[in-house]
Amino acid sequence: MSSAERPGLSRRELLERGAATAVAAMAGSTLGCGAPPDDPAAAGLPLTPGVPAFELDELSIDALQQGMTSGRWSARRLVQLYLERVELIDRRGPSLHSIIEINPDAFDIAERLDAERRSGSVRGPLHGIPILLKDNVDTADRNSTTAGSFALEGNIARADAFVAARLRAAGAVLLGKANLSEWANFRSTRSSSGWSARGGQCRNPYVLDRNPCGSSSGSGAAVAANLCAAALGTETDGSIVCPSSANGLVGIKPTVGLVSRAGVIPISHNQDTAGPMARTVRDAAILLGAIAGADPQDAATRAADGRTHADYTPFLDAAGLRGARIGIARDFFGFHADVDTIMEQAITVMAAQGAVLIDNVKFDGREEMNNAEFEVLLFDFKADIAQYLAGLAPGIRPGSLADLIAFNQVEKDREMPWFGQEIFTQAEAKGGLDSREYIDALATAQRLARDQGIDAALRKDRLDAIIAPTGGPAWPIDLVNGDHFGGGSSSHAAIAGYPNITVPAGMVHGLPVGISLFGAAWTEPVLLRLAFAFEQASRQRQPPQFLRTLPV
């Protein structure tokens, strides 16, 4: 088969080729050819699965790079170690189901990068570092790009997405495709985050019967479980920051336009963006520098000229909170007493580091803004998904949202065993982007999120950033009723198209909770400085324990 015809290799095939260990010898399951079991009990898990120590656990990108420089590891060895861990953790043992496909060329890519290193050429901090991509990011290799849906099974992209190409150029090893909430969680009003028809239900590595949040669920779970060095997620509203918070990670939702969306399966050209998910602020900053930049194929990035940085790590300052003016958005508190306690502890840490805290920053019109946002997303999705589908290679069936709806109906046993496609049908009923309903909804949403929202709050109190809880502790997986969100704060930054960074802030009964820092457009350097200073002062990241369930 040519590279354009052959699908991504199963874990077994790849491990047999390059990692013939005892773990690989036991491998028997494949990826991308059917959903794994959705019932945790069906996996035969013990109450507290034993997960052995791992050589690469919690290692930063810098530590991995130093190990390759010293000769302790090669890029090929890193790929081998991570894939052994994938086999042990993702399909066996805890059965996270965080990865849909492994890149069949991962070892070859790593070997070429090792040869470059031996010749004295190192491209940068990501040279030889294994990175996962969410399965809505095009890669022109032997991995398919499907948004977790059988409707796009076999979709081999004609070209890399801009972000994938940038990571390749930076020397990253694209390890494979992460599971996600199917169609980035924009199909049903009763969805279970982390479920896709192709990947099954992704689990939270902290407590396996808990949800990893979505839609970048697999990216979050895999990074938290140390199945890769870092990953890319995408966000329309909450899909980077929520799974980052629920999985004890740092997540960066950039300003819309800082990172190109070309080659990413869309929901909304007004709000979509890709962004890093990592275990530390520094790792996330390294990834952001690799993917940021203007792209002629994405008009939104024209505004990024002169506003991007090839390296965001110089902005990281352990004393960066000193003198910073930070607003506390109390409107987003109050949904969980333990989360409020963690937020108060975070505020105390920031104050002790010299930040000036301004309490009770207000955001009016939230319900009106959220209603307008949903209208915008329905219109955008109908138009944007049609444009993406039109660019698929010949032979990929769906050409419109109507085609996707029809496919799901025919394949309902595979595609809709737990929940339907109400959002798809609502979007299909909408008109074009020139309709008055759409224009008015967009104006309302952006006015309340920007001019009368974040911009007004920053201006009123001369703030550098605003803080709020990213979300609550992960809820139990519920495929029958869908998600049980407690609360969160992602929408203003998402609708405005402004940056948002979440950092681990504490634990509630063994489940991570993050704190969000958001601000004006293009202020990633400021937010990274503040986030890094908080991270260094608080040190709240804890690795997962892979508990079967919480003790009663």
C-alpha cells in the first residue's frame, strides 16, 4: 500500500516492529477499528489497578532533551518507551482509551531525528520529543483524521494542518492521534465528554470511572498519564482548559489568530483555536512557540503579525506576580465549596507573591451572551464543516452536514448507541452567514464578551489578568444521561477570542482542579508570566493514581 492508502498502524504492529518487549508480546488489541468497551466493569479492572513506575514519569521536555543530549536516550528510545506505556496503560491495565491511532512512521521519524543529532544538528527544544495530536488535526501521513467519527474513517489528509507542519519542522515526533469527544462535542446535547464512535469512552486517569472532560479528552488524559511528553488540543469553548483542569495539566487557549486553524476540523471560525496541553507551564510555552504564527490559509492570523513569538519561555518569571493587578471574578465561584476553598488558597499564594488582588470583578449579561454564542456556533458549524468536507480527498463520502446527519442515521448502532445528534439537526436548520439572525447574535455575543465583558473589567481596575475557577472536580462517566458539569469560566475568553491559561490549583478528593487566568487579546506573554509564577509558588500538579473508583 502507498502511504496515502494505508491506515495508521495498531499498537501491536508498531510495538512488534520496534519494541519487542514483554509488554509488546502481550499486545492483542488494535486502534481505529472499533470502539473499546464503554463500561469500566467490562474491562475487568481491579478496584485499584497496579500501575508500575515508569522511567519517563513526569519528565519535562527539557529533561527529555537533556537525556538525549547526554546519550541516556535517543528519540527512538523515547518513542519505544512511550509506546510500551501506551500499550500497558491505554488498552490494558487502566484502559484509558485516550489514543485512537499510533503513527506508523513514528520510529522512522525518530531515527531520522537521531541521525540529525549525531551530525550535530538539533532543531530546537522539541527535537525528538514525542507529541500527540487531537484527532481533528490533519496530518499528511498514514494516520487518518476523523474527529472520532466513522463518517470520516479512512480520511487521509492531503496536507498537514499548519500546526502539524510547524511541529514537524520543530523536530517533534508526531506519535499519533488522541481520542476526543466526537465532532469536538458539538453533536448532541446529551453527550458524554470523551466518547467517540471510533475511540470509545476515554477515562480520567486519576479516577477511572470519572470523566476526563472534553473535547480534548484524550489529549488531556494521555499527557496526565505520561503517555507522551505533551499534546495539542483544540478549543471552541472550554475544550482545552476543561480537560486540562480535570487532568491536572496546564492548558493554553490562545488568542484566536495566534495559531492557524488551517487543516483543523472546525466548529466555528470565530472561536476555534488549537493550543498546548502539558504538565508544566514551561512545556506548554515551548509548544506554543512552535505552533504560533501567521498563515496565509487562515485570515484570522493576519492580525498576529508582529504579535507572535518563536519562543515564549523568556516570559516565564518566578517573580512574575510581583506588582501584578489581578481581578477575582466571583461570578464564577459558588458552584462547589471545595473548589472555592482551593481558589481562596490560590488567591493567598498570589498575594504572598506580591500580586495586587482586586475582588469581585463583575460580568453582566452572561445568559444573553451564552444564548447568542450557541446561535453563532450553529450557523458557523453548518458553513465551516461544509468548507472542510469539500477539501477532502476523493472517495470520502460526506460533503455536507446533511450528509453527516444521514450517515449517522444509517449507522446509528455504531454512531449513536448512547446519544443522538440534536445539535447537528439544529445547525442544519440554520441559514447562511449573511442572515440577520446570525449577524445580530454574533454582535451580541462579542459585545458582551469583549467590550462590556473582559475589556471593560480590565479597563475599570487597570488589571493585568482575571482569575476564576476553570471547573470543578471530574464527574462520574454517565453514558445514559450525559455530562454533569458543575461550573466553569471558559466562555468569556472563548467568545471574545482572547487567551486563557489554566494551571493546576489543588485536589478535591483526589481529583484535580485548575485556576484560569484570562485577559486581553495577544497577552499570552503576560498570562504566561503570571501562570508560571503561580505554578512555581504553589506546585499543585500531582500525577494520577489510576484509582478504579473513589473509596466510599
